[in-house]
Amino acid sequence: MIMFHTDFGLSNTLKAESLSLDLLNTQCGSPAYAAPELLAHRKYGPKVDVWSVGVSMFAMLTGTLPFTVEPFNIKHLHQKMVNGEISSIPDDVSKGAVAFVLSLLEPDPAKRPSVSAAMEERWINEGYAEKPLHTLSHKNRLCPEDLNSSVLAYMKETLGYSLSEIIHTLTINRPSAIMASYHLLLNKLSRSQKGAKASKV
């Protein structure tokens, strides 16, 4: 089974060529899934995503989040993360899975595995006869002829973007307000069209 997990409602981007040099400080993401360095308002790098994947995997394996506080308090939540006060893991979860998830939930980013190191981990590659899991070799780019003309016209007339700017941004697959607006409007149009068809039936 191959699973794609995406949620970039509140996110930031880091240039690929400077992953080891530049750090970010934008506060984004849901507290329960945010790495301790982010909650502590420290500068952070790509390893915050490793932590978030660890939280998601923990939830999928156990049915609960690794760190919870009642009543909710970010300071107390952060302290539990730093202290490693993690929720219990059922005995029927394999040792390999437990070890892998706990490595992702390492509170010290210096000791936490990088994205590439995590992808090479033995447990998640078990059962694959060939190469270990790897990222996509090419970006999922849009071609100009694939773009929805109605959405493009709306963005130009209502949002004030130039047509060339919209097309350029979408075809180079650059995360931006233009790309987010295009996909949100495209989804809205699709839902509207489906609703219109359903009402005619």
C-alpha cells in the first residue's frame, strides 16, 4: 500500500539548495503536530516535517496522539515533548515500527533523522524487493493547455493577477498565493458543477 499524506494549510517553504544553511522562524502548523523547536519559537529546518510525520504515524498506529494535555496548554504540551512523556503504545505494534516512530519524535532536532535518512530506514522499506523508498524524480507540473480557462479569467479579472504571471507560476509549480488560489477556485468550480448536475437528475 502506498499512502500520500498532505496538508499544507499553514506552511512555509525552504529552498532546496540551502536546506542545511537557512533556517525558518514562521510560526505555522497545528500545535499537536508541531515540533518542539517550533513551539519554542526557535529557528527551525526541514526536520520539523520529520517530527510531524512521526506524530501522524503514531496516530495511525495507536489511534491517539503522542502528546496530549488537558486542558490544552501549549507550554505544558511543549514540556511533555521535551521530556519525552509520550502516550502509551499498544503491545501489538511491532518493535520496528515503535523504534522508527520514536526516532521521528526525538525532541532534539540534532538527533532527529533527516528526511532522507528516515526514507532509508529499514522498517518502512521492508517488503520492497528493489530500491528503498524515494521521492518523486520529477515535479507534478501543469501544462498551459491543462489550465482551466474560467478560473484563469476569474483570477485575472477579480484578483488582479496578470495572465502571464498566473500561467508562469502554475507551470513551474511554485508554491505561492497564486497557486493556492488557482487550486481552491478550481475545486470550488468542480463542486459547483457537480452540484448543478445532481440537481438536474
